[in-house]
Amino acid sequence: MSFLGNILWIIFGGFIIAIEYFVASIIMMLTIIGIPFGLQTLKMADLALWPFKRDTRTTSVSSGCAYTILNLFWLIIGGFWIFLTHIVLGLLLMVTLIGIPFGLQHFKLASLALNPFGREIYTK
């Protein structure tokens, strides 16, 4: 069932979000300083393509100052706009009964768009 959900997810906004993450990671990897941002956003692009049966959790070292600085920098660079895309698509999908699970996925990924550093992706 999760395979079918992931296929429908791509139709209901997952492809748009993955493209946003991919473009953000390519732009950030153009500089040496942006490579850590680009690698993390590539992981998020993968999660944005196949979110069902996958989630994120904070790592044990995620409370450090470096992760806070990286998350603030990411918020300025691209995180806020991807967050807004998740919220808008989530609200649009919550209008229909069929779109509710996809809207909930968008809301789950919206919090990840705000602070991706210090998190790891795992399969449920």
C-alpha cells in the first residue's frame, strides 16, 4: 500500500517539492561552504519523493550550536520557501477526502523544511 501511496504522492505535489530541494542543493553545492547544505537537501529530496513508511528523528548530537547555525542559514537560503510550498499544497489537499493523507505528509515534511540539520531519515 505504501508503494501506491508514494506513486500518488508524486502526482499530488511530491515531484514539485523534490525539484525544489534538488535545485536548492545544486545551487548550494556550487560553493565549498554550501556542500554540507547540498548533501542534506539531497537526502530531503529523496524523502520528498518517497515519504510513506519513512520518517525523521533528531540525532543525539543535534543540540549543538553548529546545527542551530546551519538551520538558520538554511532557513534564509531556501527552507522558508519550501516550507511555504508544503503548507500551501497541504492546505489544498486537505480540502478533499482523498487528499487528506497527502496533506498530512506535506505538513510532516513542512517541519523538516524548517530545520533539516541534526535529523536522520529512517524507515518505519
